[in-house]
Amino acid sequence: MTVREPIVAGRFYPASPSSLEKEIEGYVDEAAPKEDAIGLVSPHAGYMYSGPVAGAVISRIRFRDTFVVMGPSHTGYGKPFSIMTEGSWRTPLGNVEIDSVLGRQILSRSGHLDEDEVSHLYEHSIEVQLPFLQYFKKDVRIVPIVLAPASSAVYKEIGKEVAGAIRDTKAEAVILASTDMTHYESHESAERKDRSAIEAIVELDEDGLMQRVKDMRISMCGYALTVALIAAAKELGARRAELVRYQTSGDVSGDYGSVVGYAGIVIAR
């Protein structure tokens, strides 16, 4: 059975289980009102920068058995559209099992996804989400999917395939799009661009998001999977979305000359 080992433990987040749990505890709000979420958008940088946003958004959802966690391909390794349907992912908090039933149903429905481990080996965007999920639900399961650049039509088709598989299996699942927003621009520029992208996401307008990313040259690394998320969520009955928190790395570092933006968004019925 494949075990995907952590690659950014000790860099993006603590490698010590006790230190990791303590850090996450500082970011989450267990008393926050809970949404019956279909999906969410959450950032994936080092916890000191994106942890407050990730913690805020994950605190707002009612947990289900499985999370379909979609991340962008930062490395270019492996198949462009990849899924893992068996095995587990290790973090300092223990192993997270893959939901093979849902994963195989997504794969069987999809005309785009391939079974592939290579694309996941060195990709941090899914890994950094897992300790937050484990903090709230020790036995949480995942279906990891990595998406590379393609057309909006492809992303929407993948989203609808994911939604169809969730319906087919009657899975208790949440879809998570792991993405950071604008990269390495001034705080003012990043916030202006990100607010425009966030507006499209909150309006559940995947075509509008794609157009704004293109027109405004928004360096949002996970726009592809966010388009897929919106398409899937609407198939599953989503009617509304809410920005839970937005900030940039400058809010932590004090360097507002070159920042990365982070948004936490909940999508619900």
C-alpha cells in the first residue's frame, strides 16, 4: 500500500506532532458558526503566513467523512490531471487514508484524470491542508487531485465529474480547492486583483473568474481547481459563497512591497 511521505514538514509547518497541534490550535476557532459546506477555498503557504486564513475557513464548516482536495501542479511532474485512489498520506499527526470508493468512482467517470502518484510526490499544496483536517477529524479521508494548466472547459468538466461521483456514491464529502492568490506584487496591487477574483468566486461565476485571471494577469496558482470547484459545487446545489478571511503575507512580515495573497472562502447551499 502506497504511503505518500510528507515533504514540507519542518519547513511549512512543524514536524513535531505536539508543536504542530499547538500551532494549528492558535489559528482555528472551534466556537465559530458552522456551515454545511459543499466546498471551500483555502491557502497552502507556510503556516506562519497562511495559517490564520486556513484556520479561519476550516473552522467554519461542518466536517464530513471525506475531502476531495484539489491542488495545482507547482512541479510539473507526472500526469497533468492526476488522482490517487488508494494508499495514504503521512503527516506528523498520523496517516490520512485515501477514500478509494469515491476516488475510483471519480476516475471511472472522468475523461481527463489519470491514476498517478508521481505528480503528488513533491507537490505541497495538498499536503499542507491535511494537518488542519486531522486536527478536527482524526479519521478524515481524502481524494487527492492535481490539475495542470488547461482550458476552462476541461476544468468545468472535471468539476462536474467529481460532483457526479459524489452523487453516485452518496459520499459525505467536501471539495477543497487549495490555492494562494496573487504572488509577489505590492500589497495594494495584490489586494486589488485578489478582490476582483474573490468577487467572481463568491458570485459562483467560474467563467468570470477565468476572465479576470486572464485580463488582470492574476498569478493565482490554483485558479484551475477553483473553476472546477465552482462547477462541482453548482452541480451539487450550491447557491451562495462567503469570504471568511483575506490577508497577505505582508500582514505577517511587515513587508508590503512584495506579498502573496491568501483567501478563505466557504461555498454552501
